[in-house]
Amino acid sequence: MTHNQYSSFAGALLILFALVLLDILSRDVSALHTWRSAADQYLALTVLGRLGCYCHGAMLKDTENLSNTQEELLKNFLSANAATEYGKRYEFARITSREDFVRVHPLTGYGDVEGYIERMVAGETEVLTKDQPKMFAVTSGTSGKTSVLPFLRKQQRIFFLRGITVMSYCMAKVFPESKMLRK
């Protein structure tokens, strides 16, 4: 890097830092914040806001043709899990449409997959899903006994990107004061 390039880069960084600092100071910053905690909260809110804006746009695009979106989601799920025991049992590899799925796969409840889940809890792989569960969630059992549900890393990512970030973005649009740096 030449001296001029280095100077330009340093100048751009200084301007960016000054703009961020001005933005932080324009917000209602709690007296309980340290500079570090205020900067951390600012960074988290900014990243959530930008990511949420992008994911909100993607969600709106997905809902323009909901039927196609759902069909693609189903096809991707079936394709990804065709080699599992459950996928082989119901011939996921041969299912090409929602109609095929409805025809081939019976309506199921927790009792129909409980045995598969118990085997997953015991450590068996590729039973219901090709992905290993990150953890097993236990329901509260408000409708009877508790249920154990496999929770995949992919689900966590989808929940964060398609849920938390979009909610944060929408909340900041409706309640701008939520962008303040309060503790």
C-alpha cells in the first residue's frame, strides 16, 4: 500500500468513525452505559437493523407468490431428507409436488414420529433429518404430556434471520425510540 493509499484509507476510517460517533451521540444514551457498552449496543442494533431490512425485503418477496414459495420449501426439505430412514419410508426422492406429498404422506401427529425422535435422542443419525440436532427442545405439555422436538442449527439460523431480525427491523420502524441506547 502506498503512502497516498494509506492516507486515503486512514482518512476514510476517521470520517466513518466520526459519523458513527455523531450517530451514537444523537441518541438517548443511558447514564448507566459505559462507552464500550453503548458502542456494543449500537453495533448490535445497527447490524440487526440492516440485516432485518434485507430479510424483511426477502420475506415480502417470498409472500408475493406464497404458493410457489411453499412448494419450493417443501421440495428442498424432501430432497435434503430423502436419504433418511423416514424419507426412504415415504419415498421423498419420488415426490415432485405438493399433491404427491399429500397423496403419499399420511397426516401425522407427534405420536407418529415419537419413536424416531427417541432414536435420535439416543444418538442415531439420519432418522428424520440428515442434519444432526443442535439440541432437543421439550414442550411444556400444556395439551397433555411433554414432547421432545429436535432443533436443528438450520432452524436456529432461519429463526434468527427470518424472525428476530425482521421483528427488530419492524419494531424500530414503528417505535423509533427502541433504537435509543437505553439499558
